[in-house]
Amino acid sequence: MDFGIAEFGYAFGETQVVADVAADFVPDPERIIGWGYTTFHRAPKDVHAVELATQAAEDALKRAGMAADELGLVVYATSDHPEYPHWDSSAALARELRTPLVQTLLLNEGCASGVTGLGIIAGQLAIQPELDNVLFVAVNRTSEFHRNRMTVNNSVHSDAAVAVILKRGYEDNRWLATSQTTDPDLCDFFRSEYGGSVSPLPPLSWNSLTAPSGLLRVQTHFDRDPKRLMAFVHDLEQRVVDVVDDACRKAGVDRADLARVIYINDGQASMREMADALGIPVERTNAELAAVHGHMGAADQLVSLGEHLERGELKKGDLVALCGIAIGMRWYCTLVRICPVPLPHVDPLSGPSRTT
């Protein structure tokens, strides 16, 4: 399919300094600070995912000079708890944008959906030749009732949304291929125990701030065997390499052709390890951006892609891999060919689209 990203839009929660607030979340803040995050985004209590998504979408539409009624499809990708059960967040986003009758699509494959969604949209464009303009929004708004944003895994979870306008026939920032694979045996990793139909309510004594870390389930799964855990870490990295190579195969390119790899906003040590596994310098990843944004779930890769473009760090013809690991456990990659146009720079820490 021949389509590309015509414009980006952003919305960020309030910026907080990790070192200043880590002790509010964990008893050992030095461990969190050691991950290498400097700041992250935390939305006010009354600002939820759809509101962040709406802000990002309005920003993208304004930059593109488009109205909501020009959209043929609205796609909403989310990586945390929705505001309400039995509720379609994609429809709620369309309502906030005041679109007329429109197709909507809701994706919730965790952190992966902000990248794999591009492949799903490619499929929709393939079967709907009349579809030209698509709004794709990826959002993460951590529900602090359900999860401690600093103990889900080895990342500081952050609140943000990114919106992109996708156009058929658009030559800049073109989608090339998407690949993903899932290990079903690991599907229970990082799930939230309460709020679903099995256990709608937590015990009275339960609190997300004192609940066990999400990594405890991983350790228990492998019986705390160091050799099995090390083998799992190796598999985590190798499967990212495999899925990147598979996307390259589909696109008819080589991994050596990659100008930049945009991974999930992981800790700095993990970013270096992933760069080593892929055979690239860490400077050609999004490690620097990860440190200031925190892990924004499904929004990580598209935020980084937009900011690398705005900073002039990508040039015409560059090949970029958007890749990562998500609940499922799922490994995924989308390839984008860059042909950027000049974009106004918006500072994510003080720009006009930051939630206040």
C-alpha cells in the first residue's frame, strides 16, 4: 500500500522530574533513578486518555490544515485502562472531534498497537479504495488506581498522546511493511489483577502503590532460576531482531540499511543492549528522547519519529524501524521510509500542546 504520514500532533501530561517524585511511588527511589529517566509526563487527575487523544488529534488536524469531516477513518490505539468498561474509546474520540458518521477502529494490544496499527490501517486502505484520509491516534494514560507507574516493569510509565494524519499516495514518511509475532504462553505477564470480570474489585487492603511489581510474575514463571531468566532476556532481544529482519524482508531491504531504530522508551541500559543486539550505535536510537519522556505506552515510537523529524535528525531516503515488545507477549516492527518536509518544532516540555 502506498500511504504516508502527512502530519503529527502531540499532547503531553505535566512534566515531572523523576528524582523529585520517585519516592512517592517506591521505597527505593535510587533504583528508579538508575534506569536513566530524567523526566516523565503525568496527566492531572481529571485529564484522561480520550482528552489527551483529542488534544493530539486537533493539533495534527490544525497542522495539516484539515477539518474532521475530511477523515474517512478514525483509529484509536490505547495501552492502559479505558475510562469505562463496555465503551468504545474510538467512537468517543470521533465524538469529541465532531466528525459526521465515520468509520472508527479501536486497538488495545498494549504498547504494540501504536506501531502494529499502521499495518492494520494498510489493510483497510487495501480493501477500501475510496478511503484516502485516516486519523491514527496512540495514547497512554496510566490508571494509578490499577497500576503503580514505576513498578509495572523496568520503565517509568508516562501520559501522552500522538496523532498522525495518514494519506493515500503520500510520498513522505511512507509505510513499507509491518511484522509481528506473539508468544501466547507468556500472555499473563504484566496483566492487572483487578478491574476485569474475574476480579472486578480488589481486596480492601490492596493498593497499587504497595502491590507487587509486575516483574514478580516473570520471575515466578521461571521459578527464579537465573539461567532461565537470562535465557528469557536473550529471547526478548533476539525476537526484536527477528521481527525487524522479517519486516526488512517484506520490504525488500536489509537491516544494514536502517538509518535509525526507534524502540520503546526503555531505560538507558536496555536501550544500549537493544542497540547492540541490532548492531547499531545507541546514538541511532531514540534513547535520548526516552530519557526525557518516560514510557508513553503505545505513543512511544510515533512521538519519537515526529520529534526526530522536527529536530532534523532524519533525511530524505532514510529507512526507520519502529519496533518493540508489548504485553501478549508481542514483538513487532513497522518500517517507514523518510522523505521529510520541514516541520515546526514543538518542545514537548513547554510546547503549546502540553496538558496543563
